[in-house]
Amino acid sequence: MRNNFSKYDDEFKKSFVSMYQNGKTQTQLVREYGISHSAISSWIKLFPEVKIDDQTVMIAKQIKELQKSNALLDNIKKSDCHINASLKQRLEAVHKLRHEHKIKTLCRVLNVNRSSYYKHFNSPVSKRELENQALRTKILRLYNTSDKRLGVKKMRQRLKAEYGVNIRAGRVYCLIKSMQLPKMSTHRNIRRAKNFNSNKNAENILERRFNPPTPNMVWVSDITVIHTVKDLFYLCVIIDLFARKVIAWSVTSTQSTKFVTGLVLKAWNLRKNPKSVIFHSDRGIQYTSKEFRQLLDRKLALGSLFQAQTVLMIMQPAEAFFKFLKKEEVNRRRFSQIEEVKESLFSYIEGYS
């Protein structure tokens, strides 16, 4: 009867043991060469001392420790930690790998005192940290209800208004940063100077007094462009400076005097026909047209004020509103049709107002 079992000399067996000691597992060797697990195990026991690649002689115990060290280093790399990482990162890595390796070994490799590790994870939570945990919960709730629009300044205002929490802006910033909340996807607006050639020289009776004591004393208005995938649309707003409330707004595909006059009539009707309102705007052609001036001066008896945009550092309130509208809402969206634009604007303006 033919013997199907192959005969292997010592050099062959030692080569297998050497591959094992250099990092290959028994399972890999079985898969690659078709040698049984039992045979490889017996060869490893038969040759406890093996020369590795650099001609160093190692015993089986040393090799086993080397394999453990290599596995430890691999796990440390997978935990995104290294010897030059911060103490907090190294402590987190030790805690993460504590079920796979001894804490003593992990602390030694990452140069962490065991006392520091146990103090960090076993000591009671400080009063400051308990406060921060409660603040993070409130911040996350406000962040989600605002559709991710709130930055540090507005978050601080909302914390004070809704929860009675009055803390420094720097602390709010640190808490938001530690939470790693997704940032708004937006882009920076580029302001360009505008040259207006208007024959209307209205007297500046407002003189930057943007805080009137009662409603319906000063209205401001402006127009801005909103981009969609294919088209451009124009948003016009009228804001009452008493409460910075948007009292009327509209979107159209063309900039026309009729568009602006219709919005003024809408605001006038919504505010129940107020008298002697100062109307503040820039010198856009829609606002300086004869038709629009007649509407203000004769039909509605509204005072009028046109501000020349020659000093761009003086931003009127309507432009400030557009700045935050685009930063917090419009530039975060991709619109394909005017209905989507109107829905987005309605959601933001109603919340703003």
C-alpha cells in the first residue's frame, strides 16, 4: 500500500517555524501550504530556538512575547493613538484596549502612570463637568430645533432666554467645539460697491438712529439675489426697526417697480394703514422711480429716505438681515425651483420674526 504521508526534513520544518515566528499565523500557513495544524504545532515545539531574519536566535517564549508586543502596537495604531499624543488621548486608548491587553502593559507602552489612569476613570465627576454635561444637553437641543443655524453668539442668547443660563461666549465656544457638531455648509459673501446715479437727493432724517421707541416709525427695505440651479430670483423685505420684525416679503423673477410697490401696499395693509412712517432704503432704481415716490408721498403719506451706499462699512439693518439669511439658510440649500425657495424663506423668516 502506498504511503500518502510526505516526509519533511528538518530544514523544511525550521523554515515553517521561522515563518511562524516572523509573524505568520498557523491558519495562514495551513491555508497557503496545506500542512495540518497538528504538524505545524509539533514543529514549533520541536524547534523552540529559531534564527529569524537578522540571524538573532530566539526561544519560543521570547517569540511569543514579541508577537504580543506586535499585536499591542497594531491595536494602539488602530485606536489612533501614539506616544506623542496628549495625555487624555493616551488614557482613552488604554481604556479602549483594556479588555485585549493588561492595563499595566498598556500604561508602560504609552508612558502613562497607572495612578493617573485609575484616577481619571474611577474618580467622581466634578461639579464643573456635571454643569458642562447639562449645558451640552441644552446646546444640542437648541442646535437641533434651530436646524443647525446657531453659532456661538446666538447660542449664548438662546441659552439665556430659554434656560436662564448666562455664561461667557468663550465657554459656549469650547462646549460646542468639544461636541464636534457638524458645521453649516456655506460660503463667504463678497460685497461689491454699487454706483448709483440718482437725481433724488433725500434728506437724511434718520441719521443712523436704528432703534425707534414705537412700532411703525421706521421701515427699512432692500432687495437681494437668490440663486437656484438654473435661474435667479429676487427677494424684497420690509422690516420694522422697532422689533427688527419682517412685516412683509416677496420673491419674484424680475426686479421691477411694481414688485416693490406691491410689497409696500401689502405691509401698509398688514399694519392697518399707519401714517407718517419713515421709509429707509438704498438708491436702487425701484425705490427712486416716480411711480414708487408717488405711492409713498401721495397715496400712503409715508416719509421717504434714501441712503447712498458710498460707505460700505455702514450696513443698514436690511442688509444685516440678508447677511444672516444667506449664511444660516439660503447658502446651505440647493434650490431647483421657486417653490423650494419660498418654502425655505418662509421657514426662516417666520422664525426670525
